[in-house]
Amino acid sequence: MRFKIQDPDFEKRVRSSFARQKFMNTIGAELAKVSPGEVEISLPYRDDLTQQHGFVHAGIIATIVDTACGYAAFSLMPADMAVLTVEYKINLLAPAVGELFLALGRVIRPGKTLSVCTGEVIAHQQGKGKTVATMLATMMALPNQEGLAG
């Protein structure tokens, strides 16, 4: 899908904002891809991110796909805007087992105030990928102000 780019420096702005997300650093997530209306976040498996059965915790899976959706929406916003999640619905389709997890967020309908996104988390193990979660999310554009920097 082609989108109207409102900020030619969107990728720099997305990467700068992501770098300020301390929780992404804490869990070891990295921004793998940024394009207009689409963001991919990678997360290597870590034992300390698992729940009692050894699967990556659903909260971690939700975090990376919510963040991917948020930055996908943010990539289409004007430079003077920030983004916050309004709501999301996540479907956990399979236990999060893998060596690497890729969260892909895509805008399906950009808006001036609200943007609707879809997300997917794919667990990669021994060269094969399996979708372990899907998300439908709504993101809100807010004026960028102190304490709410993109």
C-alpha cells in the first residue's frame, strides 16, 4: 500500500524515538526495518523473558507488536506529532517458542487523529517461521510536547 509521507525524515524520527524507549533496550528488542506505514522489530530469545513453561511471555509478545504498530503509524505522521496506543486486540495463536521473534506492524488506515494498524509476531526456529500472534490496534496522533516526544 502506498502512503503519503508527511515527514521526509520519518525514518530518522522513528529510529530516534525507538532508541529512547528504555524498555525495548531492557528486553533486547531492535528496530529491524522502517518504511512508510510499516515497521519491523526483532527480539532474540532470552530465558529471562519466559513464563513458567519456557515460552516467551505473552506480555513481551504484546509489547513488541504494539510497539511495531505504534511506530508504523508514527512513520506516517507529521514531524510535530507524537503517537500513543488507544486500544488493541491481540490473538495469541501459539506458544511463543523460537530463536528469534519478528514483530511486524502495518498501517491499514492512516488518519489525521486515529490510525488503524495490524500486527503479527513470527517466531523463527531452525529456519522456519510460525505466526504466534496477531494484533489489531488503534493509534492516536497527539501534538508533540514535553514529556510526550515522539
